[in-house]
Amino acid sequence: MPRRKSKSAAIRPRNVVLFLIAAMLAARFHLGSPQRVTQILGREIRAGLVAAGVAPDSIRPSVEAGDGIVRWHVGLTGSSSLLQTNYAVSRRVGAVGGEILSGHERPGARGQTLVTLSVGLTRRPLHEVTLIRWPRAENAPPPAARIAIVLYGFGDQADRAPGYFAIPTPFAVAIEPGGPESARLFHAAHQRSREVVLHLPLEPINYPRINPGPGTLLVTMNEARITGLLRRDFDQAGDVAAVANHMGSLATQDMAVMTAVYHELARRDVPFLHVQPAPGAVCKTLASSLGVVYEEPDVVMDENDRAGTTKHLDEAWKKTLKLAAARGRLIVMMRARAELLTWLPRATSAKRLGGVDLVPLSALIRRPATL
């Protein structure tokens, strides 16, 4: 008579499938054991919440007996954006292969709004995040204005770039792909946990006399060629918060070029940051029809101004802060000039900001989020 297997030796098929999914994710992203997957996702959830401006002491994770799911209770102020918070979390989780499995919103018993997100692997919830936004108190002061800074122009001063990346100020960095130092710059930016913008070289008017650099996307290229070059650039850049045009006064007016670019951006769910649009650019209207999130910087501080001194930077920054207070949000592009190494920490001190908050670029890019 065959010996019966003990219950402890039996492995349910469903558990085998879940374990294999976790193991596959762990192998792909070098995360280790399934328990390590849960830990990594938890780390990214916390990072996303902090990036969205949630106070660390308002983030409370706990593990309840039974299902092993980590449950988070996250307190938000009345001025906080549920959509932006959701996006910040989903972006960080997605970068390591996780996903938002479901989400629903409901009113609370005391006037608060509750949004519950299920986070984990495909068909395998590992975390449950409940965002609790309390109503804004009567006569409360308006929410602080927010600024996201993007530094660009590292190509001709790659050796100085690590110094910029180490500045203790929140900002993203725009890096051009395809150059001899590009891979090193992308790697250094990610090591410093900087949000990265892929500064895509696009054909300008009067090319090649005016040349954005190697790998420029030209209006004479077909869609397959453009897609191939763009995918190569993404492979080099790694995780990016957005794609911005580097030059491109001609290419951004070409429907075929921008359609090819946008198809790849839509596939990857990456926003387009259009810097100093040309009058005939097709980018904004085309983005809407192709489902690509579109933004334009509100301010571009460029060293090409002849009055580019520290005094001039102070004057431009004073105007920028005033504009931020009036609008409530600004995306500011700054060229990485030598003076910024000492000027930027001083300009972004609490005293100089005067109540304006510096936030990650991803917190200000207007985009729909899945709830």
C-alpha cells in the first residue's frame, strides 16, 4: 500500500505559482527571496510617499497576523494631492517590477477621504496602502507653492557633474544620451538617487551647423530608425522621470518624427517635457491625441544670458519665487554653470525660499493616475 504524503509535505498549486512569480521577479531585479521582494516594495512605497511630500512621521506600516500583507496608514494634509501621491508610489514601485493591483476611494466617517491601494506582484498583493486626507481647516493658510528644479548642460563639464549631483538640494538632472561620458553621468545620477530626464537630441533648424550632438534624431529618418535610436537611449539612461527635447526647433515641428517619439513614450508611460517650444511645434496637440503626458518648463535660467553673474542669478531667482507664489507650482530648468555649485545651496535655503517647497519633478508633472 503506497505511503500517504504528510500534509506538511503537500504544496498547493496556487502557492507554487505565487512563489514562482516572486522568484522570477527576484531573479530579474536581483531582489533575493520572496520576503526580500516584499521588503524592496515597501522601501519603494516609502520613497514614493516621501517624494510626494508626505511627512515621514505620517507613514505607519504594520503587519497583521494571518495574510502577511503589510498595511500602511498614511496621513495627508487637506492640501495634499491624492493623484500625485498615488503616481509617486506607482512610479517607484513600477521601477522594480511591482504594480498597483487595485485602488478605490471612499469617504471616511469624520469627513476624511480614504484611498486604498493594493500593491504587489501580478495577482499577489503584498502591501495595502491607505491614504487618509483630512479636510482642510477653515481659515487655514493656502498650501505652499512648489518648485521642481531640473539641472541640465552637463555634457561639456562631465568631470564636475558628481559635484552637482552631491548638492544637498532636491532637483532632477537632464542628461544627453550617446556622448562619450553619458553612461557615466546616468550612472552617477542614479547612484545619488536623482530623478533623471532623458535630454533627447532632436534636429534643430540649420543642422548640422547647429548640432545637438551624437545620436540626434533627424527629420529624414524613418520611424524604425527613430524608434531604434530612442530605445538605445532609454537602455543607456535607465529609469527616467521624463524625456525633454535638447534643441529640436525643426524636429518638433515634424509630425512624423514626433509621432515616432511619442509612440515609444506612450509605450513606456513617460511624459514629454517640451523646452522652449518653437512657434510651429506639433508636440502639445499631438501628445493629447496619442496619450502622452505633456509639460513645459515655466522658467528656463540659461547661462547664455550675457549678464550671467551671481547677481543676475539672484535677481532671476527672486522673480522665480514670486512667480511660484502666484501660480502655486513651477518647473524650473537651470543650466549647470560653475557658479551653481555654491549659489544653489544658498538660494534654496529655507530663509531664501520663504515658504516655497522644493519637490521632485514627478510630483509636479500633471498626469492621470489610476485609482
